[in-house]
Amino acid sequence: MRVTAFLLVCLASVIGSTESQSETDAFELIKTSLAKAVCVNFELLVTVESAVFEQTDSAAGLAVIAADGRFDITIGPDQYLYDGQHSYSYSELNNQVLVETHDSSDGVGSEISFITNLDHWYFTHVSIPNREYRLTGKNPSADDSDLPDSLTVYVSEATTRLDSMEFYDINEDRNVIHFLNQDLADSCVESFFVPSFPDSTDVVRF
């Protein structure tokens, strides 16, 4: 009986802290600052763990995300860029860049820029206040989204920034994005969103 009473007290404490966390919780502050930033710069380390092949691949990366949806992402030798009208996917291995034209309704880049607007795409569930959160998609059945249905986010309370996020892709591989550094700026360097590839690159347009 004493154990049951103790558990109930602990549960009540957790519920109380969850209800009041929106004003003081580190993740809420982080999401707000990311959503308000004109330009967000990330230094990344991306790892992919394959249970089938029993191997882990990793690559360093840089990401520049503008509030208007444009982005420039470099992961290892490959680059993904969106200039507001066209998306560019460059593969150094194939020496090829795929170019697609988009209109304003395409929602291109949501799988990239979602990081700066998490509340738009996900419901937040607190696992450990100020440390660990479970995010579930608001519209997981949408056919036009490549976003994971759910993911786990870890934050760094000491630095008030994202620490890492992990999710499983369609191949059931575990993906982890480590945020090594974060900078919020009042403007973006416009040259980041101007495509520039080697002259020998094969250009394929859709």
C-alpha cells in the first residue's frame, strides 16, 4: 500500500511538471527561437545504422535554413539546395545533379526545414522534461511528405539548443542527427542559395 501511494505521488508530480512545462521547458524555448530566426545555421553529424547490413555510416554536414523555406544542406560530399523555385540534389559519386522545378504549393523541403518549425508538423510529448521528447506526426498519412511519422528529440538545457534527434526511415535504418553547433542569425548569406557545381557535372532536369 505504501508503495502504491508513493507511485501515485510521483505520478502526480510528473503530471504537474508536464502541465507547467510550456512556460519553462527548454524544448519549448528552443522551438520558439528556431521558428523566429531569419536564418539558422547548423553544424551536423549524421549517422545511419543498418540492422540488415550490421553497419553504421556517418558523415559530417552543414545546414543553412532560411525562414522563407530556402536551404543549403551539405552532407559529406553531397549537397541539397533549394533556391525558392528549384531544388538541386548533387551526388559527387555520380557527378550528377538532379534539378526539379517547384511552385509555391509543392511544399518542397519540408523534410529539411521542418527542424525550424517542429510544432507545425508534430505533436510534442514530454518523456523527460528539459531532456527527452517524443514527437508524433500531425498528419502521418500524408502522401506528399517524406517526414518520419515519429522521432525522438534530445535537447541540451545548458546551452538551450538541440542536441540530437533520431528516427527510423522506410528501410528501418536508425538515423541520428547530432547538432554539434547552432547559430541563429538575422539574415542569411544569399550566396548559399545560388547553385554552383563543377562544370563537368551531368545536369538532369525534371
